[in-house]
Amino acid sequence: MKQNRFFRRPLKTLLLSMALFLTVVCASWAQSTGPRVAVLTPGLIFTPVHEGLKEGLARLGYKEGQNITFIVEDTKGSSVDLAPRMAKLLAAKPDMLYAVGTVHAIAAKQATSTVPVVFAWVGDPVQTKLIAAYASSQNNLTGIATASDSLSGKRLEALLSVAPKVKRLLAIVSPKEYVAQSSFRFLQETAQKLNVQVVRRDATTEEELNRVLQEMPKGSADAIYHIPSYLGSYIHLLIEKAKQDKLPLVVHEESMTEKGALLSYGPDFRSVGVQSARLAAKILKGEKPAEIPSETPEKLLLVLNLSTAKAIGLKVPREVLERVDHLVE
């Protein structure tokens, strides 16, 4: 009996140690299962794009914390130092990269030709040479193009349907961003046809944007046109100026209208993220990006803020109200 008791205690210790070891191994294995998705995003107002991706992937069975891991590099509206940020993400050995915005997508393409890349909220991926064609990128990229630049004329038409007396338009352009330059060209073409004068001012930072707005005399413009760019992260400055001078402000995305802009026409941040999740899921299942056609947004929304219209003394025609997709009150 004494000999049995002598051996019983070490056996219990051994079993407990084995159980602890197996627990640690299983926990480690659980954490490492599933794909790793590296995300390069400007964040701020673009955050819903990434959130839409996660929402869409969850619907397709990829749930964060269970069978997929997201490694996020949020540049907080900045487009500088993207190369080292990309290097940091690639060092994590991701199965896929997800890039939000044209500049960030270009940084992803420059960083790797092997890791699959899904882009979202890119203006024109063909003109910026991210992909060879929509049908096939012929490289390691695929994604959702917003066509924000080509919609610029439509936004001006929508603005004039609400505020037909607009004859002089302030447009602030980020000169280093392709989508901003392209958007301005489309806007200028339509403005000339509609006999609207476009006053261009350039800005690349919040400080420069603030200075442009402060130097703008009251009465020097009939409306403000937001050119799609990363300056959208400071949309509150445009909204404040528009309300202060009682000017219509037209933008390209619904959440900006919800914050106080008068009118928006274009895709929605979150829905673009959800749409891109389908492309991401195909890659995670083994398909190559070159075999997955790039897409444009499934739906464009015309959104009007009635509270803003009242605040700036603008009466919206009934025919416009009847074709608006969403009214903010």
C-alpha cells in the first residue's frame, strides 16, 4: 500500500501537467485557426468601409475572434509613411491584404506582388494602374471601384435640381490625389455645359483647408462642392462654413449628409465594405484575384438633409423630394 501511494502522487502531478499543456496548446491552436487579414485603412470617416467588410464576412461565416483574425493599421487620415506601415502588416504573414482608398491601395500593390489584395473605395483602379481591366486585374488585386470621379457631373446636376440659382461654385481639390484631380475634370466639364463657374482652391492638409475657408469672403460663392479625397476626413469644416454662410454643400457619401451637408449622391461606405467581403471570401477559399472581376457599387443613393435645407433657407422642390432615396430630418 505504501508503494502504491508513493507512485500515485507523481501520477496525479503528471496528469495535471499534461492537462495544462493540452489546454495551452488547444488555446494557441484556436487562436491561430482561420485566415489572417491585414487591413490598411485611413480610418476616420472611412471606418465604416472596414466595418462593412467584417459585417459581410461574418454573414459568410467568417467571424472575428472565432475563425478569422484582422490585423489593422489605421493611418488616421494620413497618406504618409505608408511603405513602413505596409511592411509592418506584411511581417505579420497575412493571408490577404485589404486596402481602403486609392492611395492605400497603391501602397499595397507596391509592397507585394504575391499576397492577394482586395481594395475598396478606389476611384478609378484602371486609370491609376492598380488593375489592367475590370474583367481581370492580371495581378494580385481585385476590389470595388466607387467611380466617384465620373459621378461628379451627376452630383452637380443633383445640386442644381435643389438649388437652381447656383452660378458660382467653390471646389477644394487635393492636388496630390488622382481621384481628386479626375473628379475636378469631370465637374468642370459638366459645369461648363450648365453655365456654372467653378472656383478651384487647392489644399492637402486640415490646416490648408481651414485657411482656404477662412480666406473665402462671404458671398464669393453660391455653393460648396466637396471633391472626393482624404480631405473628407475634415468634412466638419466644410459643413460649418456652409451653415455659417448659408450655402448648399454637396458631397459624395451619405454619412456626410447625415452630419450636416445638404446633399449627397454616390455609394455608401458600409455597403461598399459589405460588397467587397464577397470578393474577399472568394480569395480566402483559394481563388486568385486575377480570376475575380473588380466591381462597381451595387447601388447609388441620393440623400438630402431637410434640416440643413431649412437652416440655409432653401425650399426643396417636390419633384426632388419624390426621387430622393433617403431624407435626413
